[in-house]
Amino acid sequence: MQRFHEQWLYSPSDLIKFLENEAVTWFDRYDKERLGELVADETSAEDRLIQTTGEKHENEVLTQLTSEGRDVADLKGATEAFESTMRAMSAGREIIYQARLEHGDFVGYADFLVRVEGASEFGPWHYEVWDTKLAQSLKPYFAIQLCCYTELLEAIQRRRPEHAGIVLGNGSRERLKIDDYFFYYCAVKRAFLMQQQMFDPKQQPKLDGLADYGRWNGHVHRILDARGDLSVIANIRTSQIEKLRATGIITIDGLAASDLQTIPGIEPATFVRLRSQARLQIGSRGEVTPRYELVPVDPER
């Protein structure tokens, strides 16, 4: 997301982050509103490798299309990218690489626009979106991303393409029917825009140490550690947290200090393990090497 003058502009990837964990886009917005207050995690070596490998896969698809003799308009790094995209679409170029699409509150760069038969704003042809992914099989969020690009494309060419596609990491090509996913996409988009419209920097979302917060993981866990939240206990489950809270144990310190041997709904050995883990983590505060002890197999696992 980015702020352009008085307007907030979002990308299809913002919808994916919102779909996976709404708190992530809340922190993204907070970071934009209050620059410098939050410290994001540094990009890990694993994430850099994934990004590099993804770019390589995308370039391999581009090279293959070019080697097949396809008419490819390569717009990567083009100045006035949207205008360049419009010119390529108007000219009926067969494939447009790194096309910039924008309409309303959303902007994005589609990996590929592929020309197909059927009238549009530009003539007896229109375009559909194709994306590249490293995954070996389709993931649910792919459809949301493709629907967002498709809606942007529809506003430009005055026609919604029937399909969109994915080139997977193994080279296979999967075609999705947009209408099968569009209603759900619209619901996700509405919820996301509502979050952004109602954004209040003073209303931090509910945090759970068992969730993934992307580049805000470190920030969130520092908050949870300061609260002594039960979710920071290693290998604890959501159901176990709920049962602990039901008995009045609401912090890691409270669990560590408990003299109970068990509580309703949790096996005695599991309760003892959780309490021992809480004590180890508290005892490890400020130490370079965390404390540890060997434990028996958990009967609930």
C-alpha cells in the first residue's frame, strides 16, 4: 500500500496479506501513517532466495515465450508504465509482460497479459491475466490475486475475461474460470477496504503468538513478551490457552507460578510440560543461551 497525495492505493498482494492475517495490513497501514515508529524484521536469507527463485522462474517463462516466436511487449522498467500498457493493448500485442494496471483504489503489475479472441475497447480482441508462481500446485489465494488483476483489466478494456491462468513452478499451466471465484474475491476486497476506511491507530488488533505476521513477527512477539501472553510459550496450542484462561491462568508468569498439577481438559503430563516450559522461558530472560531440559513424549501429540 502507498499514499499518493490524499488517496491510498493498494495492490493485489495487500489483499493476500489481509486474507492470511488481517493484523498484517493493520500494521502496514500504521507504519505508513507513523513513519519510523515500528521496526520491521529484516528480510531473511530464505525470503531473499524465494524472491530470487521466483524472478528466475518468471524470466524463464518470458524466455520460453520469446523463443516460441510469440509477439511479446516487454514493459519491465518502462517509464510511464500505464501509458505504455495502454499503447500495447491498443496495438493488439500478443503478450504484454509486466503490464501496469490501475483503477480506483488498486494498482498492480501483472506478470503477463495474453491476447485472446473477443471484442473489447481495443478491437476484436481482449486480454486475460497470467501469473507465475513457484508453487507446484494451485493455492486458494492465487484466485484472489488473479481476480483483482482481472477487475483492473476489465475497467480498462471494458470486458471481463472469462479466464485467468497460472504458470506453476513445475512449468504446468493452470487456467481458472474467474466467475467461480469472483464473488468471494469481492467479499474479501470489501472487508479489506472496510478495515482501511475504519483504520484507527489507537485500536490495535487482537494479537496471537501462534499466527504469522510476516515482517511484523518480531514486533508482535515483543509486544506479547511484554504482556506475558500465554501464546509465547513454545508448542502451546490455542485450545490449551483457552483452557488455561478459563481457570484464571492468563499469563506465562501465572502459569510458571501455579502449584496445580492439572486443570480440566488438559492431561496432567501436558500441563506439567507447559508449566515447565513457562518456567524455562522466564528463567532464560536476558540470557544468551536459553535454558532447557529433556521432557517425555507429550500424550496429546
